[in-house]
Amino acid sequence: MIFTLTPNPALDITYAVPRLHVGESHRVSVTGTHAGGKGLNVAGVLACMGVDHVAIAPVGERQRAFFTEDAAQRGIRLRLVESPVSMRRSVAVLTTDGQATVLNEQGDPQPEDVWEEMTAIVRASARPGDVLAVSGSLPPSTSDDLLAALCQAGVDAGAELVVDGRGRWVTEVLRQTPALVKPNASEAAAMTGIDDPTRAAHQLVADGAWAALISRGADGLVLVTEEGRVIEARPRTPGAGNATGAGDALTAAIATGLDGTPRSEVDWPEVLRVGVAWSAAAVRQTVAGVIDRTDVDALLDDVEVTERS
């Protein structure tokens, strides 16, 4: 079972315009309004691929009905935690040439009792062999200790921890428990002060990650494990489209590869091949959190995987 956690959910709105002109007014087409935030996007991809999951998210009363209905339509197994916090919005503006400009509201901090309830759900639900994927941002002024305690509860229950985020809270989690971390190249550079993705991945492992996977956009990804393995995967044919949900699709694929599989038995070349294919399939969609199985099947053979010492 894969559990996804969205600490800072959002109402995701996608607008389509022929071109985006800064400083001018635009008439837009609304191509999608979804229950969003990175963890829910991960869950959406898992639902598309028929992978068993539960998506945990704090949602207020005003948005509860919408989130419940949207999740049901998309096949997402949703576990909502009641929250008094107003929902933030995330607006993606997609142009016809595939460029996406995303405007994210920061959101408001969740009360401590909301964190305690989410932690209790993880502690009671997770089992050995499960995966807990924590994705996205934290609301401003959120204590790092709250999320670190939730992650520790998952690990104590036997779940494998996957962290897709950046900033001090990731560092705090790694101080307490090893995790697989999955930043993109710019996030990894900000966290480590190292621009080279492979060197940055090595540093994240030295900082406490049992594996560090750094995504590099159209250039694919690089994985460094605590055993010193360095594996790269990339699409042979760069794809064009909306890259907004590509990282979430990659997180979903990695979580699927880890689900029920001990670390020592993970077939990393195959997991990364699938991850690149799921990520490339997400680029073909106009909204995040969606992939098409037909696209995945067509893209799997277009991935090149190499391992070096």
C-alpha cells in the first residue's frame, strides 16, 4: 500500500492561452479544476495506473465536498482530515507551445491538532512494506518538527519513506530517519550548495538519505544510493508539453517500485525506466496528476538507463 501525504493541498486551476504576455489582459479557457497539491497529484497518477493507495490531506469544510467528488471521479482513495484553514489556490497558465507558468499561493499553517490527527492516521494505518510518500511544500511558519514526527511515525510502523520536497524540513527529517529524497536539480542545489546533480545527490546521501534521486527535466534523472550505486535514466527522444506534473508522476513510479520490496531487492534500472516513462507521459497531459497507460506503454522503450561507478 502507498500512502501519500499532501501537507499543503490546493485547488488546482489550469488556464489555457495561445500565448502569455506579461502586463496584458488575457481571455482564458479553463482546462481543469482539481483537488491538488503534489501528494494528491501523486495519488492521481497511482489511480490512473491502478496502484493501491490512500491519499491523506487536510481540507476545510468549504472544499470538502469538492475534494471528495473530484477524488471519486478520478479513482483516488481519499482520507481527509478536517481543517479550519482556508484552501490555497494554484493556477497554471498553459500556452499552446507547451510552456506552463504556475502561480502558487503559500497557504496558511495547519493547527497542531490537524498534524496530530494526520500522524495518528499514519501510525495506525501503515504496515511493514508500505510506502509513505510526502510531497510538496509546507505552509509558512509550519514547525519542521511536526512533519518530522509524522514521517517518523510512518517509519516506526515499517513504511518506506519517500520525500519530495525542499528546504529545512527535509533536512530535519533526514536528521531523524533515513529516507529516499527526490528533489529536482534546482532544489538539490539550494539544499546542498552544489550545482552538479550527481555530486548533490552524493551529498544528500551523506546528509542521511538512503538514496537521492534528482530529476533534471528533459535530461532525465540521476540516482545515488547509500551503497554508492550511480544510475542515470533519460528519454532518448525529448518530449514537449506541460511539465507541471512530471515530478509527481516520477514520485508515483518510485513509490510503486518500492511498495512491498525490500531496499536490497529493488530493481533500480527497471524502476527508473518506468519512472522516466511515467514522467514523460505526464508531460503529454494538460493537467497534473494524470497519465495515460497507452502513453506509458509507448514510452517505455524510449528510455536509456546507464549505471556507472
